Amino acid sequence: MPRPYPKEFRDDVVAVARRGDAPIKQVAADFGIAESCLRNWLRDADVADGNRPGVTRTESAELREANRRIRLLEQENEVLRRAAAYLSQAHLPGKGSTRS
């Protein structure tokens, strides 16, 4: 996978494309990037600026991390619930001991 372009470079290219002095295809060629790449950068910039509905990359990363932590906490909760159930069963009268 190619290394991502620096944020400053992306911001500059988006600014040039938004000026509208040249078609997107020409701007992409001038900067040596693919037209689809520039379109993605423009879409991401519109979302980040609030001009278009959607989730920014930062928000998406935060959401993934939150979901990961939720899954981990749910697993830990399940382990604790099972341990409590096991320990409560071990202390019931008549379990494990034989009375005559």
C-alpha cells in the first residue's frame, strides 16, 4: 500500500481544486495524483467542513476504538458474571458434601 500524502499537500490540492480555475482531471494531473484520489479528498474535505453529511476519518477511528472497548468490557463482564454464578453454586448447602 502506498504511503499516504502529507495532510498539508492534500489540503493544498483540495484548495486549488475548489478554486475552480481548472477541471479536476487537470488539477490531479498537475499534482501527479489520480483523479479518483482527488475526488476522495474533496469528498472528505466537504464532510470535514460540514458541507456534506457523513463521518470524518477521525470520528470513524474514534467510533471503531469505542466499539472495540465496548466488546472488551462486555467480555470481561461475562467472565465476571460466570465467576459469580460458579462461586454462588459452590456455597449452596448439599452441594459437594454427602450427608446421611
